[in-house]
Amino acid sequence: MPSDDCLKKLYIEPTARCNLRCKMCFRNSWKNEIIGDMRMETFRKAMTTMPDSVETVFFGGMGEPLAHPDIVEMVRTASALGKRVELLSNGTLLDARRTAELLDAGLDMLWLSIDALDDGRYAQIRRNSQLALVKEHIVEFNRRRARLDRTVRLGVAFVVMKSNAHELALLPYFSTYYKVNEVNISNVIPTDEHTASEVLYNNVVDWGLGDPAPMESSPRIHLPLMDWQDPAAQEGLRSLLSTSMCSVYLSGQRVSRAARHCRFIDEGMAFVKFDGHVSPCMSLLRNATLYWRQKQRETRSHFFGDLAEQGLAEIWDAPDYADFRRRVRNFEFSPCYRCSLCENWEKGLTDCFGNDAPTCGGCLWSEGVISCP
């Protein structure tokens, strides 16, 4: 395998349980998924058998990490091994005691899922939760991290939809006031007809900007700064960006989205599900249903090993896993979202280039519209 093909960031799913029922959550499309907590012996095996190349241990997944009774011990164990430790939470269980325990255990970065900055809209999106409570927890977290003699960062993960896109302009103000260091914005995953109507990328996946490079004969278009609030400027830019007949530059920088690729593979990531199964990415962690342009796609989980049977380094180095990473880096998969979405896309068992599942050309993460911290 290539010398740079090493595991650098390990995602741990402490639990599949969650205390909220958010209307846009990927969990809503799960198919016959078992809900449970990671056993400590499974977690310890991940820690003791992971390659030395691992730099970051990230506690997240599809459940609420703070719902696991031993999450503080998990953070402490990963930190004691010299790893950078990050955790993604909805923030509702982050009371003063839990905040103090996590910081004392060595947490390096806390990510909070916040999808609305208006109390009413937040309550509509994140059922059983109140934004005011999360804000109180942020204030307490900031008060305690300011006392430390080390740097602890705070991030916000924001899922943008048609119904909350207008709040993007408020994020810089919110982030400054609450001392947020980083914001990760992702589009919503369309798990049903309602969330499909909320997506903001129905056309962007067709843009020629995804091509690795324009043809040599294609002109370069250099744009000046404009008043982007002006509807005329917005329409002109939209029309320009949706063509593949040119390359567009703004203030000397090319405006583009990356060619189809997998950040999980390119950046050396792996996921350990709560039951110990090891998956290469978030998309392949669960069986679920995806809706796109009035069609339905069944996504299937895919694992390359089980910690009950093998160590993590052994799973990572296995020939079938290494070969999968090679294929994904080359990304020789059908460009499903720039096509008519045939039966192959709907079933997800093979693609038009003859690849068997997992067929990554049908993945929204690879198109750059879905993003994880």
C-alpha cells in the first residue's frame, strides 16, 4: 500500500442512542438497525490495537456520545495515549459537571450540533430540546476552558436547509459572541420526501465545476468583487458557475468544488460502530434510504472487520480494505448524480462501470455537498 495510506483519524461511535428526535436526522431512514452502547472492552480493544499513525480520536457517529455512561473514561483513555480528542454532541446533556469531567479528562475540541439560531426554529428542528439550554452550556464550557493552561477549541456543526439558510448570515455573530473557533456547514441528507424538498443542491451536483480541469480551449473568466446581495449579481454568478465551458476565478482564486473524491479515504479515516464493526466512512455505517429527484435509493452498510475478531491495525492492513481504499482514491465510479439515476443507483448493488457495492459514485459525501467535522 502507498506510504501515505495510514489511519490518521479514528471515529468512535460510543452509542447509537440519542435523547433527541431531530426532523432532518439521518437516523430517521434507518432500516432494522439495532440500538445500543459500545462495550468498554470493545473500546479498549480499539485503543490498544489501533495503528501508531492515529493522530485524532473523534467521538461521534449517529448517537449522542454523552448518553454513554462511560464517555468520560473513553475520553480520558484516548487522551492518555497522546491522541487529540474531539467530541460531537447536541449539547443538551453538557451540564456543568459533565463539562468539568470532559475537560479534566483531556478533551481537545468540543463540537456542538446547532441547526438554528432562533429559539422557535431550533425547537421545530430539534424536538425535545431548547436552544436556551444549549447556550447556557456553551457559556459554562467557555468559562471553564478559559481557566485551563492548554487550548481547548469549540466548533459548531450546522446542517443547512431551505428553511434555515437565511440564518447563515448570523453564524459569524453567534460564533464571535460564544467564542466558537470553527464552523462546519453541511447540507441536509434527503431521507424522505420532506427533507428532499429542503435540499439546496438539486442543481449544483450537475455543475461542470466538479471536473478536475477544464479543456485547454476553455476560457478563463476573472471576476471582480461585486455586491453579491444584488439579485442581478446573484443570477449572473449562478448562470456562470453552472456551465462547464469555462473556469471561473474570483480575486485570483479559482472557484470550484473538488472533483469527486472521498475525504474519509483521502484523509485516512475509519469508523468504529458501537458494536465494534469497522467501516471506511459515515455513509457505509448504516442501512438507510435516500431520496433524490423523486427517486429512492437503498444504501447498505459495509464493514471490513469486527473488533470482536481482529485488532484495528489488522483490519486496516487487510488486503480487501487496502484495495478498496486504492479504488476510492482513483475514484473510478459512475458519476451517478450527473446522470439519469438508473436502476443501478436505486439498488446500490453495482454501478454502470461494473463496480460492485459499495458503489461510491452514488455518495453525496463524495460530491462535496455533505460534510462531517
